Amino acid sequence: MEVILDKGNPDILIPAEGTYPYVRGGVSSWIAQLMQGLPQYTFGIAFIGSRRQDYSPTPLFKFPDNLVYMVQIYMFDEQEQPEITPNDGDPKAFEMVEELHEWFKHTHTHQSLPDTIRHLNFYLSTIDESTFLFSRESWKFITRKNQEYGSDIAFIDYFWTVRNIHMPIWRIAKLAKFIGNRGKIVHSPSTGYAGFLATLLSYDQARPYILTEHGIYTKERKIDLLASSLFLHKKLELFQKSDEENYIKTMWVKFFEGIGRLSYHQADHIFSLFGKAQATQIQFGADAAKCRIIPNGVDVERLGATLSSRPETIPPVITLIGRVVSIKDIKTFIRAIRITANTIPDIEGWIVGPDDEDAAYVAECRELIHILDLQDHIKFLGFQNIVDILPQSGLLTLTSISEGMPLVILEGFAAGVPCVSTDVGSCRELIYGGEEPGDQALGSAGRVCQIANPTELAAGYIELLSDSDRWHQAQDTAIKRVNRFYTQQRFLENYRKIYDETFQRINRSWQA
């Protein structure tokens, strides 16, 4: 654990798993927007990373004055490993572990996690990290479970999977103990490890817990696991055969489903960004009575000012703003540009975002550009100020295989740039209109396409860039939609009311 900043006890503590302040975009931008837009509150950040080497060595955001506390932990760094201390372990304690194991097995149960297991002391005293990793009782427990459920796979694979699934739990518990009573409210932007930290803090200190899920964490982790056999934080090599791989993936999925339900059970409020996400939360175990939708919002005045910088003609430039990683499916974008270039010879595809997260994937993308002879058509621009990029763009595109509510689409709309997107997250609602009265009547602000379909994406690019009337209609819809339903002012006012109501409830309980 490392304290980066300590200027007082924050009003709101945000657990940030792999996001702010060491990664740009997405949830990181949302956290920065929330802090900067609500200066009447003080904030704290509990950064949860995999390994230090996986992130920027320095913060990528300037800290606002109302950020008063920051602590960070890297769950898989060597210095976080405990000293080997062999011990017998307590058989009665492992009866509680059995109870926990049974709870995790039942994916869709609405039964609350047993109280004894929700106590922070369970992880720090009853079954501490050393007991789990080095005790005889732990060895017996893992061996028995392997014989019951995984006898067809190599024991060494099962053993190390169990250890690597569970080790972060104790790191998070130690972080919760270290944080103590800092933060009057805990507000997590995801379930997962951040949500687990929020759950422990909320239960241990009896403080309110607000959950805003941007993407559905459990669903995204399933995508990660299905996408690669080498998964979770640079992906430990665990597999020898496909049946082993599938069983171990199932173990990870059930773990993430379990800690997701744990977050849902403990949270006082559960927010999602759009209707389909809310339905998925309920499907994964959230109480519908706790659920509400609060969409993202953008600074329409700042971005709208870029309209005066746009050229009179539509630029033959398709811009993808995002990280160069597999979940963004940059390769499909590259293939779509190849198809588009056959009809629009001067087309350019701009990839705007960091390319230092997955070097192997970046190399594959560059090789694909070379194979398809697109060196003159596709540019990697790295991180850029979108105020400079958007006026030069004819279209925005998003080719991801999973998203929540992409801020970049809303930012593009505010700057008058239509979008062609895959059908993920809230993209269909953003482009064709959501459930707000009058939204769908505004019309289409672009086009929605199937995932991993470069032909359909290219058809959308060509349709909009080749038809000025169609493009201007989409631009008009985009501007109207974002200004009516997705403003930063509306977004911040929603959270101001929630924070105010929560603090009023805290004050009433103290007075009582």
C-alpha cells in the first residue's frame, strides 16, 4: 500500500480499479468529471492495479483541489506477496470457507452473503492470507475441492488457479483495513475488486455505498475470458488442454459473478447508464428496487464551440478515439477502412488514443495495415485533445465488442460529428434514440452495425460520407440529442442530489 496524497478525510471515496489516474478515457474521465464538476465535495481515490508496470509511472490527470486523499495498491506486485509462514490452520474456520464456497457456486441466488463472511476481520484474522496460502487445512480444502469438481484436470493447474483467484481478496481486505474510516460515502464505478473494496468498507464502517456500473463488470470479464486462454492481468499460463481451459475459465466467471452479487447486495443505490445495462444488473442479482439510470453527460458548450472550426465540406476522415486494445476491435476498423477506400479513395482512418497497453496487439494491427496496403490511409495519432480532432473528423466510429455508455460518442455529437458504431452498450440508444420522451422522434445520428462486421461498418461510412443531406441530417440529430438529454449539467445535478440526500441521511443518523 502506498499513500500518494493525504490532506484530510474525503467526503466521497472512489475505489478505482485500473482507471484514474493512470489510464485515460472511459471511467477515468468520468471520475475526473465528477470531481471537477462538484467542487463542494472532497474526494478520495483508492487505486487498485494489477502490477505497477502495467500503468503509467505518473498520473495522467492533474489532481483537482478537492482531491484530498489517494492510496494505491498493486495486487500482483512481488512486494505484496506475504512471507511464507507454514501453519496448521483452523478446521472450524475452513467450515466458513466452505459456506462461502457454496454461496459463490450458486450463480443466481439472491441469498445475502453470511454475516460472518462479510466482516473484515474474517479476512484479516479468521482466515488471513498466510492461513489460506500456507496452511495444512487450506491444502486439504483445495485438494478436496479438486477431487469433487476438477478431477479431470491437472491438480497443479487447479491449485494455482484457486490461489490466483483468491489472493487479491486479501490484498483488498488489507487495503480496506488501511483506509479505515476515511470517506463518509464510498462510491464505486464498478463491481469487481473495486466493488469488493466498497462492500468491505461499507459493511465494516456502516457507511453508505453507491454503485455506478459503467459497463457490466461480470459481462466484460466473461468477454475477456472467452477472448483468450491467457487471462487476468497479463494472463497466467495455466492451461494444457481445452477441457482444463474451459473448467478454469468457469471458475473465474463464477468468482466474478459472486463478488458482483456481493456488491449488489451491499449497495444502497445501484446506478447504470442506460436501460439495457439496468436489466442486465437485475439479471445478475441486483435488487430492482435499488436500481436507477443516470446517463453520462458532456460539456456541450465547450465542445459545441468547435462547430465554428469545421470546414464547409465534410472531411473524408473517420476517427476512432480509444485505446488500442483487443476489446476495441481495432482490426475490424482497419478492415472496414480497406473496404471504404475502394469507394472513397482519399479516405483516412485516424486512431486516436494510447497504444502502450498491449504491445502485441498494436504490432498485429500495424502488420494488418501493411498487409492491406493501408499505410497512406490509417494514422496512429496517440493521445490528442479532442477539441482539436473533432472538427477535422467527418465521422466518429466505435468498433468495440463491449462498452457501457461511451463518452466519446456524446462528445462527438456535441461537436457535430455523427457516429457509426457496433451494437454494444448504449450505442443503439445514443444513435437511434432512447426511452426519453421525444428522443427517438429526433431520428438517427449515424448508424449501428453488427460486432466484427467490417463490411457493414464500411457501408455505414460510405453511406454517410457520400450523401451530404444524410450526413447533415445525422449531424442535426446528434446535436439536438446531446443538448437535450446528455449534458454535463444534468449529469452533475443528478449526483449532487444523491450526495446531498445521502449526507442528510448520515446527519440524521448522527443526531439520533
